Amino acid sequence: MALTLTKQQAIYQHLKERILDGKLPPGHRLIIDDIANELGLSIIPVREALQLLQAERLVEIRPHAGATVAAITPESIEEVFTILEGMEAMAVRRVAKKMPAELDALLVKLIAKMDSAEHANDVEKWSALNLEFHLAISDATGMPWLREITQRALGNWDRIRRHFFREGSEHRFTEAQREHHALIKALRKGDADLAEKLIRQHNQRAFRHYSDIRTDTSANLAS
């Protein structure tokens, strides 16, 4: 039987999805009365939902100024990738000790679809599959907290991607795919040290890539 969401949970999910997919951009004012009127609800669950989003660093609430969608700063980008690197390093080490057959099959299926998306230069499809790929490894650890933290960090990564990527922007497809293929091989071999090295490099290169995009974007806006 499906669980019924509370009003607070429904508002939380509604706003979170819109923040992560970029429909509510950084700095956007979140006016409680307007949100309540839009959804046909009272202001109390809206306020509670905003507090939950503040706890996840997706919303900033300031006295006498109200709530806004959290900014994407150099520090926040670094924090996301630092968290991802740490969580994924633990995940691959655990998985490498005994690679589950079902995970192997799932990663093979996902990587084939990602290769096709890369060749088609389909950024959105590749990115969605990339999230599935990384979460599949996290799931295989059997550690719910690790999975939850990784999922939140990946959601923030996707927010960063959507914010900075524009049509025609160079994507890190080819390099990232090579890294994914190498990671699968390391996991199959049960080489935990190599798997950890590869996933750390993967996150560090992605961090540098997005940092460079942000620098270039800022320079273009200033010129």
C-alpha cells in the first residue's frame, strides 16, 4: 500500500525537485504566502518544508529577509565534490571486497546505455544514467546512511551541472566514460586500492571541470 505524504513532505519534495532541476535558480526568493497560495495550503507546512530544505543547504533563511534558494559558490561546489569523493571511496572499497553479480550486471547495462548517450551527445540522458550508475554502487554497500548522503550529494552535483551547462558547453563525456569502464574492471578484480584511487580521481577531475566552467562563466559575465 502506497504511503500518503504529509502536506509538509509534499511541499518539501515539490520545492526540492524544482531547486535541483534549476527551475528555482540560486537567489530566487521563496515567499511563503505565494507558495501556500499556489499549492492551496496553509503557510505552516510551507514554513516547515523550507526549514527542512535549509537543513539540506538548499535554502537560506535570514531574519527579516525571508527565504531564498541557496547560492552556488566555489565553496559549495568544493564541498559537494569533497563529500562525494569520501562517500564513494568508502563505497567502492566495500563493494570491491565482494562484487555482487547483480551489481556487475546492472553496471554493464548502465555503462552500455551511457556509451550510447555519449555517442549521441545526449547530455540529459547521460547525466541521468550517471546518477543511476553511482547510486547503484552505493546501494550495493548495504549501508543506508551512506546511500542517503551520496544521493543528496549527487542531487546537488546535478543542480550544479544544470546551473552551469549551456547548450554547446563542452561536456566531460569521453574522459568520464573511460573512468567508469576502468572502475568496473577494478571492482571485478576485487582491487579495492585501485577502485578507491580511480573514484577519487574521477571526483577530483569532475570538480576541476565544474570549477573551470564557473570561472569561465564569471569571466564572461564580467566582460
